Amino acid sequence: KCKADLSLLSTKALYTVQLSDLLLKLSSLDAGAVALEEDSFTVKGLIIDVEFSLDYVISQKNISIEVLGDDFILLGDRVWLMEALINIVKNAVEASPEGGKISILLKHNAIFQSISVKDYGPGLTPEQQKRAFERFYKSNPQSPGFGIGLSLAQSIVLQHGGELLLRSASGGSEFEMRFYPKMKKEERLV
């Protein structure tokens, strides 16, 4: 009985630490207390690290991930952008049926660079779409997590001068992290 009580206590303590960590990250971003690094890195390298971080969750549901589009260099804080992408991919895994697939589409042109994560789950209702980035909102109350992931991802993308877009229909949802590269000084109009 004591071991069971300790195990439950450990689980509750871990849950509290995870929630506290997420809230601290979110409030630090909101307060502008985070100094973002400006590193350059390949997006496909970032995706590989995200897949590695979520390997257990992905393999548990037997989800396959396909990456479409050409690799490109992204300029930003790799650690924070990885945090954002982990939250988005994790949500896609949770929304996907057992044995399903997730598509990650890379796109870049003269105006923007983007990473889109598409699941083939049931999609979100218009009401769920309106509330998707709300803190503590979970479209499925039974799902694991705290309902903070998409709000955190949105804050991170906004801090990088980008936007997090959502498209959803009955065939699944797509979250697009879109970034607008800063023009070099010499390219600015005087």
C-alpha cells in the first residue's frame, strides 16, 4: 500500500512540476522576460529532433510522419521554436487515429517561411477553432495535457515576428507556423 501511495504522490508531484514549468515559460514569454537567441538552423534538423523527443508518443499510436517540401534555413531561437513545434506535433498525434499519419509541409518563398503540421483526425468544429489558442482550453477534455501547448506555441511564434495559423475541416486540422524573414538593412527603403 505504501509503494502505491508513493507512486501516486510521485505522479502528482510530476504533474505539478510540468504544469508549473509550462506556466513559467508562458508568463516569461508574455512579460517579454525571455531574450530570444538568433541562431540559423535547418528546419529538417529541427523536425528530426522533435520526432526524437516525441518518439514514445508517436510509436505508442503507430503514427507515421511524412515531411514534404524542400529544407530551408530558419533564423530564430532553436530551443523555443522546438518547444512550439513539439506542442503542435504532439497535438496532431493526439488528434490522429491509431496507425494514422501526420504530414509536415515545408514552404519558403520571398515573403515567408512556414512549417505546417497536418493531422487526418476528425478536425475541429468552428467553436473549437475559435478557442484553440485559449489557455487551458482542451477540445477533448479527456486528452492528456493541460490545454497550454497551443497557447505557448502561439506566443513563441509571435515572439519571432510570425503567426500561427489554423485551418480545420472534417478531414483533419493543419497548424502553420509562418515566419516573415527580416529584411537586411541595405534592402530597406530609405
